[in-house]
Amino acid sequence: MQYEKAPSDMFFESEIRPEQDGRFLLDSLCERFTYHSRIDWVDRLTRGLVTLNSEVAGVETIAHRGDKVVYHVENYTEPEVPTHFTTVFEDDEFLLVAKPAGVPVHHTGRIFYNTFAAIIRRAFDCESATPMHRLDRDTGGLMLFAKDASTASRFQKNLDRILLRKFYLAVVPAGFPDGPVPEEHHFAKHGRRVSVDKDGFVDCEMPLREDPADPIRLRMHHFYDGKPCHTRFRKLFSVEHPDLGPLDVVEAELLTGRKHQIRAHLAELGFPIVGDRLYSHGGAYYDKMTRGELSEEDYRVLGAHHQMLYAYRVQIRLPYWDEPREFSSFDFPPDMGQLLAASIGLLKSK
């Protein structure tokens, strides 16, 4: 895994919001950036690590709407994430790149320098490069970037005009249907909007939303009043995992783009993605991950260090093309790559 270390000195910029006009800068920092306590912010202001409009700020500094705040972080570190990627297509306006699993697209509470968006901007010396869509941190695969903000603004709200189709590969427990399903099969229960046609396409339109009663609040569930979601699945073939035994490789076409849509749909259908800490094993390994307690034995039970979900194929039609074009990537994360190595030729022929 390639890794680009973040600089030891980092400078983070922000602007004072309208609702914080005329208030102490200290109060603004405490309200917005809760990763430091009030005592910590007092210490940083006292040591001259925060400037307001290029002037060193103190605990008594008053801030006004639009003021520029710069926070200097000493001895800065971030968790290691993969920073390698593959360029699949590039022209004057767009980039199509393969994101590695394990790197967030946008900044998180602990990662600012090595977000995937920042990696792409540095690699192409293009500060305005903008991701047109996103992938979960643990999902690798194809992502489309606009090279400048004006291109992004023209197409982001109507992305389906240029990014016509998106296909993912998922590895799931064995038994995924590849033909008509008997009535007693669990797909037909619980009023779930799922059908399987004679060609083995599973059409899933379960609406999804978060469940306030779920202790893991970010997990999505099937509810009738959830957001409309539509995924089409088909089983491609089966593989043998050294620890988990037989598994199925499923193609998923994303017809709507909701949070965790493929992961949640597969989990609701009874086929959680191998390695998915959030949606498999009741979320027990997600809980362990948040505490920094995952062991190699845990990964063995999960079946992979990263969830086996990869955005492997897209169909794109840019405004200046006469016909749509298809692009593919098979740069799977290591565990998934090893499992599917003997099947790459089969995948390319599908």
C-alpha cells in the first residue's frame, strides 16, 4: 500500500458564519470544531496558533461575519490511508480514476490532508478538481471528477446526463438466486418490493432510511416511509473463500444513489457483503472498529480487511461525444483481488 505522509505543520482555513457575527472567536471555535475542548482552544489561542484576517488572535478577539480564520496545527498526524490510484480516462474537463478502498473522499474528523479529493488535486495540480459523486471510505472503484468548479456546477445536479450507468461487484454469502425464486423464499416475505425475473435479475426497490432505535445510527434499514431506492442485481458466478467457503459474486447496478444503498439492500435481502463491518454480523465488528479493537482473527471471521464491494464499470456520455463509452477497472483491494484473480477473464467477458 502506498502512503503519502501528511506534513507535520498543517494550516486549516475557515470563515466566520453569519450567526457568529460579533461574538468571541473562542466561542465560535468551540461551537464549530468540537474535536478540541474549550480548554484546548484557550491554550491554542494563547500560544498564537490561530489568526483572524492574518492577525494573531487571542481569547478576547471578536470575530465578524466573513472573517478568515487560520488554525496552525503543530506535529500533525493522520491515520495511514492508501494514496495510490489509477487514471482510467482524462480530457480537458473530466477525470475518471479508480479510488482505493480505505480512503475517504472528503475530510473526516481525523483525515484532512489525505482525503481522496485532496490526493487527486495534488496529483493533477488542479485545486478545483471536484468529485461528481462519492464512494464510501471502504469502497474502491471508479469515480468521475470535474477538473474545474464551473464544469462541476454545470453537471452535478444532473449527473445522470453524463454518468449514465454505474455497476458494482459485491461478494456475498452463497445462495444468491440466479433464476425464478420459489414463493417460500425469504425474498417474498415481509412485504419487500423485490422480484426476480427469468434471466436471474433481482430487482430491489426497498425504500431505506435510518432507524432512530438502532444503536448504530448511520445504518440504513428498510422502511415503507424511507427514501425510494432501486438496485438491480444479478449473480455472475461463485468462488471459494479459504475461510468462509463458497461465496457468490454479484453485479449490482445502482439506479438511485442513496446512502449505503447496495450494502443495505443486500443485507436486507439476507446477503450482507463479505467484510462489511457495519451490515454483517449485526454490526458487532463495526462497534469493535470504532474502539480500535479489530484483530486479525476478526478480519478472518469477516473474510476481508475491506468490504468486498467495488465500483468496477461505468457508462459515460460527455456532451461532446456522439456515443456513450464504457470504462472498467479491476484494481480490487488485496483480499478481493486475490479471491477474484482467477476470474478476471470471466468478469471482462460479462
